[in-house]
Amino acid sequence: FKKGRRNRKEVDETGIRQKASYQTVKAFKNLYPIAWLCSVLKISRSSYYKWLHRKPSNKEIENQKLIKDIVDIYNKYKGIYGYRRIYIYLRLKLHQKVNHKRVYRLMNQLNLKS
């Protein structure tokens, strides 16, 4: 079977939007019933519970280790190093194979700027 074309709305309802919906349910579960929140956000209750009890993926675990290294380097050099220098430090000194765009993205998430 062919998947066919998707419109933007279908694409928006996957991935990041799903995670945001699950986080919204988690935030408001003390105020409203979970079943009602799931129906309003158009997600299934079982998928919410599956997301709630999932174990972190290998990529998430790698990102957490990388975030720790990035923060250590950033603090060691008192915020002078930007993503380019931190990327070079990770590659040359710590011998980690990492992409510069990944370092940039993680630093943006942490709001670290040189």
C-alpha cells in the first residue's frame, strides 16, 4: 500500500504535537479527568498511559550525557565558549562523535549562549 500525500495538518498532529498533548494531560490531570482531557486533545487514553510509562530511548540517554558534558564545558570556560568551540572541544578533547547542529540544538534548549 502507498502512504499517499499528507497535508500539513496531518503532519502537525504527529511527533512534537503529540508530546505536547501528553504533557498537557499530565499537567492538568489533577484538575480534570484524564479521559476527558484525552478526548478534548483527540488522543487515546491508552497512548497517554503508554507515553507516561515509557522508558527513555537510546537517543534521549545520549542527549542527557551530552547535555552534562556541554554544561560542564560551558561552566568551565565561564560561558565564553559558544556551540562551535564546544563542538570542537567535544570532538578533539573528549573524542565524542557529535554533529555541530546537535550541539547547537541542545544549547538552544538549555538557553546557553556565549
